[in-house]
Amino acid sequence: MRNELSSDPYREGRARHYKLHHQKNLRTRLTSWREQEVVRLALEAAGRPEIVLDLPCGTGRYWPVFESNGCRKLIAADISEAMLDVAAEDKPNIADFSYRQLDLFDIDLPDKAVEFISCQRFLHHVSIPEERAQVLSELRRVASGHVAISLWVDGNLQGRRYVNREIRPEPGYGRRICRRRNEVERDFLEAGFTIIDHYDVWPGIAMWRLYLLKV
């Protein structure tokens, strides 16, 4: 398997910029609030799981959602050491909380280690089908219950501009791509997941969609 830990896409000041970006104006704050809200809906639909892996956790935007929805053990993980350093400035009030540097292509955790995995804003960076399948396989292996994945899909105003753009395959974490919903959902089913529900961040307008999958 590949090892992405040697490649940090958010070195130096990019991690700090990423955190500030989601707070910089009313639009980004509203979008962040909506993203948190759809994660909350997914947690409720999954039965408010107590053991959660947040991968990639970024700078910890979703931790208040886990904290307020019954999480008693949270593993906050990211491939980026810089992201983890910035995230460490704010810790949630969760009894069993830890940081881990983990690679989504090869998650260094046992089978069925957590009840729920939150995988936000990652899969739309993976353009090679075999690598997407590898990520989905790892998520399904490590989760015992549910996985929530957000990515860009078509079927909305923003997607009209992006979905037909030529995609130049890039290994690993690359430029963001918008994919057709039927193709995304086929990937999930082929990986062995059951699609429980989906939640659009801004229905009919934005490309962001979160899928709740059952292992």
C-alpha cells in the first residue's frame, strides 16, 4: 500500500489559513454552519455513536458537533502534521480524546476500531478510481457501523460549471473534482456500503453533499 505520511499538503501557514478561511466572512461562516448541521443529522441518523474517528480532522471544525451528540471517544486524525498542530489549540470537552497522524489510503487502526467515521472534504481530491476504491475499502474496514463522506457532486447550479471539465488524473491528494451522483453512489455500493441517506449543504445550489453509509 502507498504511504502518504511523507507528503503534507498543508505545510507551514496553509493550515492556519485553512482555519481562518472558514471564519473570514458571513458566507464562509454560514457554509461552515451548514456543513456542521449535516454532520449532526448524519450522527443522529446513525444512532448518536459514541466512538468516532474524524479523518481528516483538519483544524477541528466538527468537534463541537461530536461533543454535543453523545461522543465519548474521539480520535482526531489527519495526514497533515501542520493541521494537527493548529487543531491542538482547541480541544473538545470529550472524555477520551486523542490525536493521530493517519493516512486515509492505509489507516493504521484495527478492523472495526470505531463506530463512526467522519470523512469530510477529502474524497473529491482523489481522481484515480483505484485510489478512491482503496480509501473506501479502508473506511469500511475500520468502521463497525457508519461512515459519513462529503464531496462534490453534480445536480446543482455550481455543478453545471464543473462536472464536464476534463479531469487529469493525479495520484493521491490532488485538485478538487465534481463527479456525477450516480457514479459516486455506484462507487459506494461496489465498496460494500449501503447508502442510508444524503444531505446537501445548500440544496440545488452548492456541490457539497454528505452521504451517510452503513457498513
